[in-house]
Amino acid sequence: MDLRHHDGMRLDHLSYAAAPEHLADEVQRIGSALGYGFRDGGLHPRFGTRNFVLALGGGTYLEVVAALDHPASDAAPFGKAVKARAEAGGGWLGWAVAVDDIASIETRLGRSSVPGHRRRPDGVDLEWRQIGVNELIADPQLPFFVQWLGAPELHPAFGAESDLRIERLEICGDEDRVSTYLGVPREHPLDGIEVDWVEGEDPGIVAIHFATPKGSVRLD
């Protein structure tokens, strides 16, 4: 599948879940493998999580996220998803697709999106709406959707001029299933990233291949 920009959809970010006590180690490990440093992204008060982010070329970014010891992480679907992945040993949690108008996704899924909010260490608040985390929990090959609110320059990857880019995703899953869920033709779902569909017992992201100044790096 060739992920190309289509109907306002684009790959927004990839999430890697870690246990709170392993968060710093995973941030260091992934950053060292890629040759770039993450920055503290701050807290998600509504989800009971916190993250570190790394902007990539192409307007996307990575987050390493952990669930906090907070009631929200047991109540919010995103917090529950992060906690469950961390308790299973940690690893790639999922992928998020940015859309220009989340209302069409709400109509297709038959429910309303929920507000998202992240408070950066510098006090700046980021806001968005998201939907689809419940589907990701049930079938981890599926992405969830976000619509960013506020000024474009607040997006975590805004203005990033990085030689670090995603080359390819390895996903255990079914191309037709994902394309139907996205609601776009299978040959045109997103934006310029190849996907290798692999077999296995556990659906979801298996690995991500990055183009770095030092060559290709695969992280599983």
C-alpha cells in the first residue's frame, strides 16, 4: 500500500507505549538509535498520560508515551490502551491519522469524537479532537483519527526540517480491512509511506523503518 495524501488525510504521528519506570530509558534508546533527541511533550490531563516527542520530516512525529498513576488512565480509552500495551511489555501502540474535518469520521463511526489536551512544560496548551481509540484497542492494526485545533504552528512537527523520515511501516494486519476502515481507496489512503503487510498472531505495528543521515534504521 502506498500511503499518499488523500481527502485531507495524512499520517500524523506514531505512538510507542512504555511503562512509567521505563519511559526515560525508551526515550533514550529510540533517540540514540535514530541519532536525534526527543523533547518533553508534557501531560495529557484527560487521558492520564504523558509523552516525549520527536519531530520528523514530512510533518509527522513520534511520541513515546506512558500512563500515569492517575484515575484518568483507568477511565479514558487512550490511557487504558497505553497502560495495556505497557503491561504487555511495551512497544508500538498505534498510528494516528490527521484529518481536516473529523465530522465525517464521526458520522461513519456513529459517535462523537472526544477532546484531547496536552500541556507542554512551557505552559502552552495543545488541543485537538480524536476518535477511534476504541477501535485500535479492539484491533491494533487500525489507526485512530485526530483533528488539531488552534494555530498550525503549535503542531508538534510544524516547521521541522529534519533528515529523519519514515520510509516504511511493517503492519501485521489486512490491507483491505484498514482501507475500508479509513474509508478511502486502498491505493490512496494517506501520504507517501510504504506499508509491508506481514503475517503474525498479534495485529498492529510490527516495526518502523526510518531514513536517517546515517542510513536506514528499523525499530521494532
